[in-house]
Amino acid sequence: MNKAVAVKEDRSIGELFSELANETSTLVRQEVALAQTEIVTKLTTVGKNAGFVAAGGAVGFAAFLTFLAAIVAGLSYFMPVWLSALIVAIVVGAVAFYLVSSSLAELKRTSLAPNETVTTLKEDAQWLKRQVS
């Protein structure tokens, strides 16, 4: 008879439940650590996209200032200078629109749920059922 099998057969129900409790406790601690890691990763992504939204706002503000400069130049010089300033304002405004809209779209697609943790918890529950039965 295999020694490992003999040792397993010699353990009492209390010992088996104690081992199961210890393994379950370890498993729960590992799942919490996984959830923390997953949430930190997702919050980093959200923070980065929030930074892009802020950058888009700053670029939009620069577009507004350039637009004002175009009005001033148009009134001061009457032709070519205001036209060039207006073109710059339109380009800067388009960049701001792109930055803000793409960052907001990415933020909407970002799920904060710890999906990997949920999946492994389901697997752990199935494992626990097999251990108990």
C-alpha cells in the first residue's frame, strides 16, 4: 500500500476539516491579493485616461485663446494675419476634440469590476465543493 494513501486514510475527520479550513483561508487571502492587484491596474488606466481628458481640456483652452488672438489680429490688420490665426485655432480645437472624445470613450469602456477574481472565485467554489463531497 502506498504510504501517502495510508497517511491520508489515517487522518481523522477533524484533521481533514482543519486542513480544509487552512487551505480555504489561504485561498481567500490569495483571492483578496488578486482583487487588489486587478483593481490597482484598472485604476491606473482610469487615472491615465483622466489625465488625457485634462490635457484635452488644456488644449481646448489654448484653442479658445488662439481664437481670441485671431479676432484681435483680424480687427487689427484686416486680412492675412487673422486668417492664419483662425486656421491655427481650428486645428488646435480639432486636436482638443479628438483628445477629449477618445479619452471619454475609453473611460466608458473601462470596467472596474475585478473580472479575473470573480472567475477564480467561481473556480475555487467548485474546487471546495469537490473537496467537501
